[in-house]
Amino acid sequence: MYKPLFIAMLVISVILIIVITMQPTKTNSATSALTGGAEQLFGKQKARGFEAVLIRVTTVLGIIFFGLALALAYLSAN
């Protein structure tokens, strides 16, 4: 039981790394340092399209990763 979960953990880890690196970057410019980031607060829009899908996939993979980590820790302790 430990070996298949460990392989699943490795696969989820690689996929999670790929999905995180595919997400668009949110750069901080010098103006946001001077204005205190107010334009980010008021200019924030909901993610749409591909970015929204990446956020959902990242969340689901993160939950699966956490669950697998707990299962592997439990199996290795017993």
C-alpha cells in the first residue's frame, strides 16, 4: 500500500510543479511600492479563462498532495 501511494505522491508533485510554473506572474513595479499597492487592491479582477483553471487545478492538486502526505506519514508510522 505504501509503494503505490508514494508513486502517486511523486506524480502529483511533478504535476503540481508544472502547474505552478505555468501560472502568470504578478510583477511588482516601483509605483506599487510608492502607492502602497492601492492600485492592486482596487484594480483586482476575478481570474478568468486559463488562469482560473490553473488556480483550481493548483488548489485540487495541493489538497491531494496534502492528503497523500498525511497517508504516507500514517503508513510509515505503523
